[in-house]
Amino acid sequence: MSVVYLIPAPLEDESLQAIPAYVLDAVKQCNVFFVENERTARRYLKKLDKAIVIDDYEWFIIHKAEAQVKNQFMQKLKAGKNIGIISEAGCPGIADPGQVLIEAAHQVGATVKPLVGPSSILLALMASGMNGQQFSFVGYLPIEEPQRKRKLNQLEELSAKFQSTQVFIETPYRNNQLLETILKSCKPQTRICIAANLTAANEFIQTKTVAEWKKQIPELHKIPVIFCLMG
């Protein structure tokens, strides 16, 4: 019976200390990898162990032609291969590709083994000081400002009503615009956690009210950030 290993990747290239030692043992059990980015996945495995012969593995890219990739994945499962799934950073299937393949693995009765590793969403929530019993990850907010403002107000209302933390992200080059909209649209007492460069040497995590953030606005351009909101 095939085993599908969900292999965490570092959030930042040099942050291998966040990857448990047993991940390497799982990598060595694999015959095939389905990855979001082959180049960075190969480099990652070489950093885990320089003795790994990268070309001994079969490599497939998880791309938007999902039917084709799923078919390739199913063929390898039927051949009894052990498969590793690696996304670009963090944990496969958590705001990252892999879910379609994991679902297919369950459908044919393969063993799915999630491995412990860094998830920026969970790390931000843990460090936010906000409610970890009730929370929602809502992904990307709308790009256009009127719709984004409306969505933020909805998240504030949901958070206040259910005492739930609302977690969201933005493309790094639009972080500053998102923060600007948050500070213009949200109530002064709404708490916002900004968790940037998680696990990196220059990691930055702070929770403040909207009113407090307005006094000192951080520069977030092209930095990976997780935002948490508590109304």
C-alpha cells in the first residue's frame, strides 16, 4: 500500500531549524515527489541532506491542470509508489497546493501521513494573543478598495459577534495597501496582529489596536505577512 507523505517546507530558505529531523526519514521513504516548485523543492532536499541523490526520484509539478496531475498521481499510487507532496513554503494543503491529490489518496485507500512543520497561519495565530478556540482563515481579501473595505467590516462584525479571530493574507507587494485600508476602515479598538517573516532571523510579530498602529505604521512591502483581526 502506498504512503503519501505531506512534507513541510521552511517558510524562509535558511530556517531549516523549523523542520523536525524525522522529515528527512520520510523523504528517504519516497519514490516520487509532487511539488509546487521543482527547483526550490530540489534545493530544499539537498539542504536537508547533501547525500541525497535528487535524480533518483521522479518529479511532478502540481499545477493548474489538475486533471492531468491527478491522473499522474493516481498512476503512481497504483504502482505502489510512496509519494511526497511539497508546497513552496509551509504545509501542503494548508493555504497551499496539495488538497486535490490528498483527497484522491483517500479515495483509493492510500495511507496519508501529515508531518509536523511550520505553518505561517498557525504560528501567527499562536503568537497573536487572540482567540485560538474560535478562528477562521479567510485567505486573500478583495483587491479593489471598496470591496476590501466591505470585507474587513464584515470580518470585524463576525469577530465581535462570535469572539473569533479572523486570519487573512495578501500578496507581499500589496501588504502596505492592505494595511492602509485596515487602518482607514476598522474601528480604533479593533486589534490587529501583524506577523511578518515568520521563523526568519528578522521575524516581526506584534498585536496592537488600530489606533495604536496608526501611530507607527510598519513597512511591509514584499514581506510575507499573516494578518489576524479581533473585533
